[in-house]
Amino acid sequence: MARFTDKVAIVTGSSNGIGRATAVLLASEGAKVTITGRDSERLEGTRQAILKAGVEESHLISVVADITSAHGQDLLISSTLEKFGKIDILINNAGVNIPDANGKTRTEGGIDTFLKMFQLNLQSVVEMTQKVRPHLAKTRGEIVNVSSIAAGPAAQPQGPYYSSAKAALDQYSRSAAIDLISEGIRINVVQPGFVETGFSTVARGLNAEESASFYNSMGAQPHCIPAGFCAKPEHIASVIAFLADRKASEYIVGQTITADGGSTLVLGFHAHFAQKAPKN
Ligand code: NDP
């Protein structure tokens, strides 16, 4: 029997990147999955990827929704319950480093940008946790939150609002994990490092070619990524699935797993030592 057989999972931000890879993995390992995002075309891309993996159509629903709106959150939950009757797993993955509408950067970014950043990367997770809680209490379910190595402790002067929202998400997750474990609900966090997704297109305003070149150049510098390559979404999806799998990770509660190819363990001054990149 596949490890997620009879489980029902909601994966937010699954119209692209890490969320898409996670939805494909959970579904191909037996879960019934609700996929969601605002962009219906990209969401259809995820649906097709899941079907291509051999998953039955009846194990899947697509819900176009903005996760920052109460309506979107409610629709996601009610559609899942209506179709599958319960919720076992919530992956709070939707997140973006939202560019400033007036082109301001770093600590000059507007307060509007600051608020939007917290609304998406933190508030929507808090709201989804509150709303899904009674359903997860019934199934003794799991929540996995997707944070970032930007959460610290290293400073992130180029993205202070995004990184602060992710740092707040980490501390919220630890606190909520201890609050909810008494109801049998487990919460854990994955902190990805550099991952080849649409993230850099949105956050850094790069086109597809520039984005690929950015990720390749990061991977080629061992003082940025000691593993010698930039992660694919699947590298992060497998860690998320581990934390969503009660049998595999039952005794892990309120923890953060960093999956960054070693990035956070190297310091700037290491760049002055001739580290050799591993052969891949
Ligand atoms: P992508 O840009 O590829 O995917 C982001 C996903 O979030 C999309 O499916 C997007 O869907 C969804 N999303 C964004 N805003 C909203 C919204 N308001 N309502 C609903 N869905 C929304 O990026 P990644 O896959 O890289 O990002 C996934 C997570 O990983 C994020 O939390 C990100 O912060 C984190 N992360 C990524 C890293 C990386 O290097 N890629 C590094 C560290 C962390 P749509 O546009 O259709 O609404």
C-alpha cells in the first residue's frame, strides 16, 4: 500500500514550483489531493502532471483561489470536504517575495508591500491553520509550512519584509505545534534554500532565461551552494512528504528542516578559500 493511501491533502501554491512537485508526489503515493492557486492555466498544468503520473482523476480537485482572501480559504476547505469528506494533511506552501509596486527596494520598500508580504507569507497560514484545525483534530493530521532560509539568522538586506515574514512563520509554527499537538495535530516546517521555480521570476523580475542562468551561476559557486547545484522542486517536495508522513516522522514536532545544499553553513569568508565544487 502506498504511504499516503486514504489520506486527503490540501497543497497551497500548487499551481507551480515546490507546491506542484509536492502535489504530484503526494498524489502519486496514494493521497487524494486538492490543488490550488490563482492562475487557472498553471493550475491545469499541475492537474495534467498529476494525471500523467497515473493518478485517477477522482483523486484530484483543482480550486482556483486567492489564499489571502477569506472566500478563497473557505472555498478551498469546503470543496475538499465536499469531494473527499475529510482533511488529513495541509501543506501551507503558497508564498512569494512580492516586489514593491513603486520599485522601492530593501528598507525603502513601502508599507503596503510590507503588509502584503505578511498577509501572504504569514497571515494566510495562521488563518488556514485556524480553519482546518477542527478537521485535522478529527483525523490526527499534519501541517507542513514552507518557510525559507531567508528567515535567518543571516541578515537579508535585499528582502527585509519577506525574510521577516518567514522568520515570523517559523516562530508561529513552533508555538502552534506545541498548542495543537495535544489534539494530535503535528506541525513542522521546511526551509528551502535556492530552488529552481517561478520564484525568481516574480521576486527578481527575471525572464525564464535569466532565471535559469541565475540558478546555474548560484549552483556553480560552492560558497553559495556547497552541494554544487541548485535544488529542483522535487528535492523539497520529498522533505515535505517526509514531514507529512506520520509513520516516517511521528516524533518530530514543531521542528524546522533546512534543505539548502549546505548554503546556510558557509560564511562569506569561506569564499576566499578555494573550495572545489563536487562532481555531479
Ligand atoms: P513559485 O513562484 O514557483 O510558486 C508560488 C506558488 O504560490 C504558486 O503556485 C502561486 O500560485 C502561489 N501563490 C502566490 N500568491 C498566492 C496567492 N495570493 N493566493 C494563492 N496562491 C498564491 O515559487 P516556489 O515554488 O519557489 O515557492 C513555494 C514556497 O517556497 C514559497 O513559500 C516560497 O517562499 C518558498 N521558498 C522558495 C524558494 C526558492 O528558491 N524557490 C526558497 C525558499 C523558500 P498563483 O500564482 O497561481 O496564485
